[in-house]
Amino acid sequence: MLEVKGLQVAYGQVTAVWDVSITVAQGELVAVVGPNGAGKTSLVNTVAGLVPAQQGRIHFLGQDVTALPSHERVALGLCLCPEGRKLFPDMTVEENLRLGAYTWRDRSEIARRVEQVFALFPQLAERRAQVARTLSGGEQQMVALGRALMARPRLLLLDEPSLGLAPIVVTEMFRAIRKIHEAGTTVLMVEQNVHQTLEIAGRGYVIENGRIALAGTSGALQADPHMRTAYLGLGA
Ligand SMILES: Nc1ncnc2c1ncn2[C@@H]1O[C@H](COP(=O)(O)OP(=O)(O)OP(=O)(O)O)[C@@H](O)[C@H]1O
Ligand SMILES: [Mg+2]
């Protein structure tokens, strides 16, 4: 479904991603984990079309999308739930959700999808008319994820959905992501919460200093000595 080949991303003189190649097959839940500043956001933002690729190619569903603007990638089903949520603070929960469906014209379909998001996150249903800035951090993350779902993604890109959330809310967020995946959406997620991410992902990549340092099934990564000491806080 997604093939990223030899990707390089730079901001002026600073290169953030070096020769990164990753794939995601239809139906997979793939993780990219790594420390602060490793290049995770640069990678997914480039896949989503928010940051240009300096070198390399991005193919989505067999089409070269490397030069395609972000909104055209969304129309193909490549949708990002960005780091830091990026909600419109003075708009309501429902208005923020509806913005995610801007490529869709069918009003009854949009209404149906709003209700699907509320079924996934019942806590949001009772807050549908509340402005986003007064929501808790967890509720804001639910709206951000819901907004990405409104575009009917075939591949959902998630950038640190658990960032800054209390442990109980993190667990709830991971449960929702697992549900979305089980319902048929392919997922590529970037996370620092390595332990819980590898519990739901089938496969993962470890990115360090802008390069892929390690790749494998979640089981293989959980058993890897470097992963256990550097990321999982376990003995080698
Ligand atoms: N807009 C930008 N301008 C200049 N440098 C940037 C920009 N965005 C990111 N960088 C640099 O690129 C590198 C990778 O940053 P990136 O945000 O991709 O990392 P990350 O893995 O997502 O980190 P975090 O876990 O903290 O979110 C860092 O050195 C960062 O300073
Ligand atoms: Mg980041």
C-alpha cells in the first residue's frame, strides 16, 4: 500500500531523515519508534505531503505521490493525524470533526461518519457542541483522531497519539487504534511509547538520528537486546 524508498528530508542545512525506506502492506499496523528528534515527525509529514522530500520516492497504492499536494493525498486515502492535535480551538467538537470530511460532498455520509466517531469515543458525543480548547488533552486527541477518520483513510498516519496523556487515557487511545485497525483501516503510527505500541503493531521500525537502525516483527523487536535496554527499560 505504501512504499517509501531512499527518503531524505532536510530543513535548510539540517538533514532530519537519511535514506529511509519503509513499506506498509494493506491491513497492517506498522510502528515507527525512536527518541526525540530522531526524525519521526519529519518522516510522516513528508509521507502526508506537508514537508517536501529532498530525495527518494513515495508510492501509495501503486501511484507515485512524491510531488502530490497534501489534499490530493487525502483524497486518495492517505490521512495524517498530526503531532500536537492541531485542532481549531474556538470551533466545536462536531465542527472540528466535519472539517476532516472536507473532500466529501455527501451530507448524509458525513453525518453517518460523525456518529461513527461518537460510537468509537462516546465521551465526545456528549461534548459535540463544546469548543475544542475547553476539552481535556485526552478528549482533544480523540477529536484529532476522529477528524482523521472523517476523511475515510485507507492508510491512517498517526503521529504520537499518546503524547502528554495520562496512563489510563493512553490505554484507551491504544484500544481505539486497535479497534480502527481491526475494522479494516491500515495504520502507520509513530510513537515514543514503545512498549504499548509494539503490543498492538505487527511490525516496526526503529529510527535513530534520521536513519532506520532496526526493523522487524513486534516480537523480534521486543526480544532485541538493544530494544530491551534502550527503549523498554528491561534487562538485555
Ligand atoms: N521545521 C523545522 N525546521 C528546522 N529543523 C527542523 C524542523 N522540524 C524538525 N527539525 C529538525 O529535524 C530533526 C528531526 O525532528 P522531528 O520533529 O522529525 O523528530 P521527532 O522524531 O518527531 O521528534 P519528537 O519525538 O520530539 O517529536 C530535529 O533535529 C529537528 O530539530
Ligand atoms: Mg515528532
